Amino acid sequence: MATISFIRKHSLGSAEAKRRILPAIAKTAAAFGLNIRWEEDICHFAGLASGRLTVRADSIELHARLGLLASLMKNDIAKEIAHELDNALA
């Protein structure tokens, strides 16, 4: 099973970073058919991929395990997620 992990640094504080990434998470979840559940500053997701996205005061941390079908598109998925988060945090 393939994995995607990365950290994106920011200087927004956790509340502002979360506010900015919420639309990107919703868009990505819809595009990949993911179910999401927030637990304070941690977004748990499941579907073609499962894992969590953690919002911290100075960073966003993503850890995902890709299912078989999603593993075939790992690089494209990683690029799309990074692009959406980078735009949201800019």
C-alpha cells in the first residue's frame, strides 16, 4: 500500500490555517470520494485513501495510506493535494 506524507510550514496560527484550508479539504474530499471527520484540529479521512491531516500553529501535516486504485495515481494525487494546500495557505 502506497503512502503520502508531507509537512507544509506556515506562519498563520492554527485557527487561520484551518479556516483557509477547509475549502481545499472539502474540494479534495469530493474529488476523491473521501469521508472526512474533524476532531478539533485533526481531519480524519477515509475512502480511496485513509489517514489524517493535522493543523498545527506553524504547519500542516498529512499522512495518508492509499488504496490499490489510488496507489496507481500516487504522484498525481500528491501533487494535487500539495497544490491545493499551498494555494490555501498562501
